[in-house]
Amino acid sequence: MLGIDPRRLRGTLLRHRDYLNTWLGRLVFWGGAIGVGSLAVLFAELSSTLSQIFVQGAARFPWLPFVVTPLGGVLCVWLTRRYFVGAEGSGIPQALAELKRSPEWTHWRPLLSLRIIAGKILMGASAVGCGFSLGREGPCVQVGASLMNAIHGFLPASLGIQRNHLLVAGGAAGIAAAFNAPLAGILFAIEEMSKGVEARLSGLVITAIVLAGVTAQALMGSGGHFFGGGFLIIGGDADQLKAVILAVVVCGITGGLFARVVVRGVTAWRGPLADFRNRHPIRFAAFCGLLVAGLGLATGGQSFGSGLEQTRALLEAEGNLPWYFGPTKFVATLVSYLAGLPGGIFAPSLAIGAGLGHDLAPLLHQADAPAMLLALCMAGFLAAVTQAPITSFVIVMEMADGYSIVIGLMTTSLLSSGISRFFSPPLYATLADALIEKQKETETRRLPP
């Protein structure tokens, strides 16, 4: 009667519905990316607050770490194994393992979930707050991937976004927000997480990183991960060449050895101490806590926590750490990681690199202002440990305003990563494969005979 074609009206309504669903899906995705940035900031603030409380208490009562660190390690490991299974470790191998997960594995134990987000943040921050030498940057990858995994079911099929797309975008957004370095997040997605994932993913990754990065900067400020301003770079091209050669050799070897110990400690450790860890993981955590407390006492508390404050002091030439800061941080980080706690090695690796650069500076007559060598060693050691050279040099370049030595950072990272390969296979990929093999063993045991 009104001259309206019912079929045309129905088609128009369907188009409007699809358009609305598409935009609602985009809003859900954008909300997830903003959530990743917010969780990264929460993780940072909680870790920093608990770490400051611990350091202040240890300075006042030197005996305190021998009580808090082992007991805190015991509690964190017990709670993780009891309520937050899958939250232990760095978080990057877990995200990579989920990317390789086969739908045929029906008994797969989830490594990404909202429960794991809670465990990763609470237990990870608590471990740092008990003095363990761990970071939050790797865990933010698992947190970001877990949150994006959770929103997958709310996205309409018309968007064509696969689960793996969300995991890569969430992990990259997590690393970008944790370091307040968006470019590093993009390169991390390309270098570590998106192998085998089609190229159309790039738009999702960049969108997630931008939103997470904007959220982190809005809540934390626009400064870099370690400090807000630049640092003094002195020396000409000849000085930089000498610094690059020194950093490549030292950081390539030490970083490769660090990665080798971590890989063997997780996948192929044999002997009485390894048997003790397998049979009594809670007691082993207490033993590791005592070792970390002892290292902290020997260094005047400098080896506790992520190493952020010590690295900032070195870069800004506000303090003169002892020569043994780098070596003790090296040992403290290995012990903390092998304890089975939730926590990563990005920030401690940067701190170790800074400590090595501080020790090497007198060889280049830069003892008073060794910022160039510090930055090169930070990038070199991180690249050697992770074998992700592009991500490593961009992280240092962005967070420390190191654009003036970008060629040196690139060269150091690439060559250090190459040297590391003589000592260890790729760290995160190897640990991810170990997680998958463990899951397959569980799957095999559950199959009927």
C-alpha cells in the first residue's frame, strides 16, 4: 500500500545489520588493544611499587631478603602451580606455542586465558617485589595475547579475523606498551610472532600497537622505558667502531651462553640438582630465593629486581655501580628464571648489557661518560639472548633516544645475534617447541590404549 518492496527493505536492513556488526567488531578489537595497554601499565606500576617497598625494606633491614625472597618464591611458585598453571616462565614461548597449536590436540592445556592474565600480573609483580631478577616485558606478550584471545569469540565472522591474527596483534601490542616503544612492537611481531601468518595481518598489528601505545603513553607519559630524555653520546666514528667491536665480541659470547643455560635448564638439565627441582619444585624455589638474597647482600641490593633503576643511573651518569653488577645480575637472572616463577628476561638482559658496558668503558677511555658503549652493549646482549636483533636494536634506540648511533646499534645487534647462534639455538622458539612436546606427551598419555 505504501509502495515499499519487502525484499528491498529486508535487504537494506540486512546490509545495515552487517555494517553495524562490523563496526561493533572493530570497537571490540580496539577495546582489546586499549585493554592491553592498560594492563601493561598496571603491571608496570604494581611491579615498581612492590620493588620499591622491598628495596627500602632491605636497605633498612639487611636480613629481610633472606626471609622475604625464599618465602615469596615458595608462595609464588605454589600459587602458580595450583591456580595459574601456564603463567610460569617468560610468556613469549607460551604465546608462540599457542600460535602453533593444532585443533586436533583435544587435551591441550590452555596457555592463554583471563585466569593466566591475573596470574601473570599478580605473581610476576610479586616475584619482582620479592627481589627476584625478572622483568615484565615478556609477560606482557602473554597478557596481550591472552586478552585478544578472549575477545575472539565476540568478533563477527564478517571481519575475517582469525585467532592467530589476534594472538600476534596482542603479543606485539603487549611488548610495545611494556617498552613504550611502538616501532619495537611492530618489528617484534614481524621477527618473532608472525612467521607463517599471512601478510594481511599487518593492519591489525599496527592498529593494536597504536592503540596500546597511546593508552600506555596517556597513563605513563611519553618518555622511554627507562627515562624520559636522551643521554650524552661522545666520541667520533673511530670510537664508535671500537665500541661496536668490543660490544659484539663480549655480548655475543655472554648472551649466547646465557641463552644456552636457559634452554638447557628448561629442556635438558640433568643431575642431582635438576632431579631435586623436578621432585620438589617448591623447595627448589626456596633454594633459589636464598641464592638471590645472598647475591643481593653481596652487591648491596643492586642485583634485586628488574635492574631498571640501575640501568637508568648508568645511562644518566648519576651513579657508579661496582664492576660486579653485570656478572651478579647475570647469575641472579638465571637463578630467578630457573626457579619456575612468572617473569621475563628482557629488562634484566638490558641491565646486564649496561653492566657489561660499564665494565668495558675504561678500555675505550670512556669511564666518565660511557653512554654509547652502554647502549651498544644493551642492544648486543639482548640480541644475543633473544636472537631477535632487529627488535633489540629498535627497543634500545626508541627507549634511550639512541638515533645518533643507529648504525652502530644495528651492527652490534646483528653480529651479536650471529655469534650467539654458535652457543645456543633460538631461545623463544626452542622453549615454545618444548612446551608443545610437553603438551603432546600429555595428549598421548590421555589417549585410550
